[in-house]
Amino acid sequence: MREQQRLDYLQAMGIVQWMPRQPLPGVPAPRWLPEDAHAAAPRPALTSEGGGHIAHPMAAQLLHQNAVEPALKTHAAATADSVAAVRTGTMAAPTRAPATDAPASAQSVTAGHPVTPVDGTPPRFELHFLRVSARGVWVCDDASQAERLAAFAYRVMSALQAPAGLLQAPLCFRWPFIESAHDDQSLPVAQQALSAQWQFLRDNGVQYAVTFGDGSQHWLQQVQAPLLFRGAALPDVMSDPRQKRQLWKALLTQAEL
């Protein structure tokens, strides 16, 4: 297989290519490594807890930006303060703020305006995206139901006489992206990564989503994804004729699936 064809396959599947940050033992020295590659500390592998790669490489970029930018801003601000102090002749030894026993609720109010504390705890969820047609994607939030989702989608799309050539293994979007306490994987970062994932699907022609489970419905609503059908958990939908009828009617509203 030619290199460009291999890269096209990997990009279409959303696979993030892994490249070592230092020479591997027993292999020729690569030419693309920087001169200080031996001194660079390797970062943890960008894989999820279950070992699967996230469906879109934008999350890695978001993690890097959220980890580096605050440190750069802090360093720049400290440098600017030091230079200003030297120029004005007011530079002094740093002082420590006096301790206070005020309750947290009182400390979170500044000049009469309450300050909402930022919770940096990463949300934990996973979404399984199944591309069922040129314009539609089905999503569930339970890993144990991913294969069942594909089988159910195949039967439904075949009954609608829609081409099922796009049916592949579901892509998994799992958060937190990596098990690390050093990277910012809070709720805003998770929403940015999921938004990038949905934008990636939009750029490839997806125009609507069918969700199974409260989790998939909740998270896709966070990124304003158009939901054609909002179902309960997949086993409940498959055992409930009323919900299956609603799914069928929702799909029939689309002139092109």
C-alpha cells in the first residue's frame, strides 16, 4: 500500500498516528527527531482507559493547549510584574497573604459579585457513533450495546431500502481522554472536544443523529447536534413497539437518509 493511501485510510477512520518522542531501541535513528529528543520527557500515550483511540485528534490539541497556555500566561505575567518593579524601584520580597478563617461562601464573593467555583473534575462518559448512511449517525452511550446497535441499524436501514455500505464498526468517543491528573479535562474541555468530533462528522456529510440512552442525548445536546430521534436505552427501544414506530416515522421524514 502506498504511503498516501495509508494516510488517507487512517484519516478517514479518525485514527491518531503515534510517533515516539525519542529514538526506540534497536531501530535506526530517525531524521525527524529534534536534537534534544533525548532530553525531552515523554508524555503519556494518548489513549483512553480502555485502550481505544478517541474518534478525533482535535482532543489531543485541546489538551495540549489547556496544559501549556495557562503556564505561559502565568510566566509572562510574572515577568512583566518583575520588570515593572525594577523600573520603578519598588521591587520587594514577596509577601504571603494573611490566613483567614472566613467561610468559603464569604471568600467566593468579590465586590458584591459571587464567583462561581470552577470544578476541574473530568466528566466520565462514552459515546459510540455508528454511521448508518450518508447523512445519518446513530449514537448510544453503552459499550456493551455497540454491536447490537450495528445489527439493529442494519435491519432498519435494509427495511427502508437504504444503502448499508457505510455501516462499519462504531467509533468510540470516551472521556476523560487520558487518565492523567496533569491535563485539564474539565467539563468545558470535554465539550470542546465533543464539539470538534461532531464538526468532523458534519464536515463529512452527517446532518442528523439518532440517540439511544439519556447520556447520548444529553451530550449531543451540549454541542447543538440536530437529533432526529431521542430514544431510551437500546434494549428498551428494541422491546417497545411504540418507540420503534416513532423511530420508523422519524426516519421516513427524511427525503434522503
